[in-house]
Amino acid sequence: MQSLLNIRPDGALDFLSLGALVHRLDPGIVPFRKATQCAIHVSGGEFNVAANLADCFRLNAGIATAMVDYPIGDLIAERVRAMGVRPFYKRFAHNGVTGPNMATVYSDQGHGVRAPVVFYNRANEAAAQLKPGDFDWASIFGAGVRWFHSGGIFAALSETTGELIIEGMKAAKAAGAITSFDLNYRQKLWDLWGGPSRAVGVLARIVEHVDVLVGNEEDLQKGLGLPGQDVQSASKLDPSAFFAIIEQAVKKFPNVKAVATTLREVHSTNRHTWSAVAWVGGKAYQAPTCELDVVDRVGGGDGYAAGFFYGLLSGADPGEAVKLGWAHGALLTTFPGDTTMATVEQVKAFAAGGSARIQR
């Protein structure tokens, strides 16, 4: 695997993400229309992966992002520090009234037959104003970065964020870093400024520079403009549709060396069946299947990506990397919030077939 991806052995940073930081207001199992109090989680798809790699897997991870100088920005920055992630901030002043803002996600947890409800306020979001030239890539990559990551939600925020990702990907490739991208296709975001055709155009220009893709068959179809499949999965846990579309994806983007996704069958809000798969260098790998008693499902996919990337960065074979990602994603759903509270020892034990017996 190391020879396939040619991961550099060292660097000041093992991992660097480029994306938006957000804060999520979570009233627990109470729906927002009846909420009287909320927990505050710090999140963002790209940040979650970096935070998981730093806190659970003890790697040197960083985030390049926007930061607004006001109390919510201070709260978010405190959590970035607490998770051990090194920040590279483009700072924005807040005008005291309309922003620019750090985006807000509102998400109750649902319960049983009642699904979670998620909605957003990304009005005048600072991260959407990020553009090429905002980060000194020569300085950041000059100290050595082994892996660079971004995602489709950040790409969809504005006409400049995708261009910034492309600039970052080019700098990463020039510096010898592995590049990864989570397609995370969100039609509502793309519809605000261009729709599906704009999405396909922007994402294609990004994926040209990508070694490792994260995304399910829907992400691959909609994000990369690939035709739909005849394959109909009998179950959400059947990876045949995912593997069927990989052939088209790598034909269109021969630079892509690996593609990974989670498999999840939702029986109720708190009961899921969970697995994961990856295609690496022409070979298919699948994790075991387990039953999850879910506390908070948000961030499970980012948990899988972090464990999978950790496996590859630490020299594990692809099958083992898939298991580490699967185990970490499973554990992450047992914690409140979007980022990890697991230890690498717990992840490795579960990946090796551990159980929920009490640890004394």
C-alpha cells in the first residue's frame, strides 16, 4: 500500500485539512421547537477528521480555515486547541451585528422511530469568503505535510472555496503529500449558486488532483456526473452498487488510487447495522458488520475516514485500514458530539474483534 500511495515517512504535520469550522447546537432528544437548552459541539467535516486523527490516533494534524474574532469564534478556537489540532487561520473581524459569522448547525438527536432533524444557518459565513491566496501554502507545506484533505461541503459554499481547494491540492501534490477528498454531495448548497452542473464541473477539477476519495455511490454519481447504475442493492449493506460505479469513476479519474465509504442500515434512530468498504488499487476490501446502539450518529462517516487514513499513514495494509476506520466510526456513534472520545487502544481492540465486556 505504501508503494501504491507513496506516503512520505515524515513531516511536521501528518495530516492537514482545509475546510469550514462550524458549531452545532444540540438539544438532545428534544426537538428544537420545544428546546429550552442545548449542548454546543464544534464540527466541520474536514475538521472532524483532523481532530479524530490528533485526539484518538495521536498524529500531528492541522486545519486551514476561517476564524472570526468574536466570542463564538473564541469558543470554536478553544475546542480546536483542546483536540490538539494546529490551526492556520485566515482571520475576519466581526462587525458586531451581521458578521461575518461562524456557521451554525442545529441538530436534535431524534429517538427510536423519530429521526434526527438537521438544519443550518450559514448566512454571511466567513469560510465562504475564503479564496485563493488566503494561505501561505509554501510555508505550510515547506515544513513537510504527509497528507492533505478537503471536502465537498466546503467546495459548495461559494464560487471561491472550490478554487482554494484546487490551489491547496496543487501545492500539496508539489510538496509530495497524499491528497484526499470527501465528496459529501449536498444538493441544497450547490443549488444556491449553480446547481448540479456547476457541482460536477467544480468537483471534477478538484478530483483531478486527488489520490483517495471518500463517498458512497450517490456521492460518486451526483458529484462526479456518472450515470446511474442498473445495480439495485438488496440492502444498504450490499456494496455491489458502490463497487460497480468505481470502475466508471477511476476510468474518468485514473489518478484516483483508493475510494472508501461506510455502509449503514438504519433500523431506528438508535439501532443501526454498520459496515464499511474500500476499493484500493483495483482490489475490494470490506469490514465486518456490527449492530450499533447509537447515541449520536453525526460524524460517524468522518470517524471512518479518520481511522482509514490512520491505517494507511501508519503502514497498515488496506484491509486492516478499513477495519480500523470501521471500528473508530462505530465507537464514535456511542459518544455525544461530532468528534472522537475514543482511544487508539479501544479502536484497535474493537477492530481485532473486541467486545463490550467491561474493562477492569
